[in-house]
Amino acid sequence: MKEISITTHFNAFDVIEDLPIDVQDLMAKAIKVRKNAYAPYSKFRVGVAILLDNGEVVLGSNQENAAYPSGLCAERVAIFYAGANYPQANILKMAITAASDSNQTTAPIPPCGSCRQSIAEYEIRQETPIEIYFMGEVGVIYKSESLKNLLPFMFDKKFL
């Protein structure tokens, strides 16, 4: 038996004002679109802003449904919109923010597993990393240089 050790690297920013200016703007857009989330069941609102290499910013918020599997997370709403409307553009950066209607979220909230897999598909396809910034409602913001930090054993087309 061998032990395999995997390490990941993140940067932590104490407040939004510590982020690069372009990411501050991206996170502000994510915070604003988070308020458009349709979350009557979970009461958990997520907003995403994606910066494309063509300068476009694509937004998404989670959209729930009483038939739970029919809803969609904010990250996938935004990334699928980007893929459908800007198929030649690469994704440079994602800003993600999440807030609960029940209590204040102060810890960074990363993408769920399904969203990680969807982001991985785009990162692999474009052959360049996607910077991912994520936070709760307030507090520290984490930055990952690539989805690989969040999903080190990615499943992709090479396994098919």
C-alpha cells in the first residue's frame, strides 16, 4: 500500500476591498444577482458572476423547483448561459457568493459537486485554468487558481 498525499493552495482575502479591482466588481455583481435567486425551499441564495475573455460578464443565481432535481445551482445557470451564448469565449474568473435567509453565512461557500464537475468540463475544454473566488454573505473570500484545487481527481473525457 502507498499513501497518496494531495495538497491544494488557496489565497484568502479578509474583505472584498482586498481583492483586485476587477474581482471586486465581479463580486459586487454576484452579490447583486444573488438577490434574484429563486430559493423558496432552501432559503439559501447563491449568486455568480463570470468574466469571459471577450469582456462579457455573465450572471447566474440559483433557481429552485418543488421537484428538487429540476432546480439548478447559480454556477451552472451562469456557466451554461456562457457556453450557449459565447461558445468561443474562455472563462477567466468566477465570483461566487452565498447567503441564507435564516442566518448569516460568514464562511466561504464553494461550489457543490455537480457544479465542480460542470466547471471542470469548461476548464478542460478551454485548456486554461479558471480563477474561482468564493465567499459567504460576508467575511473572508477564498481564491482558487483553478478548479483542480477544488476537485483534484477530476473526471473528464479521457476516461470515456
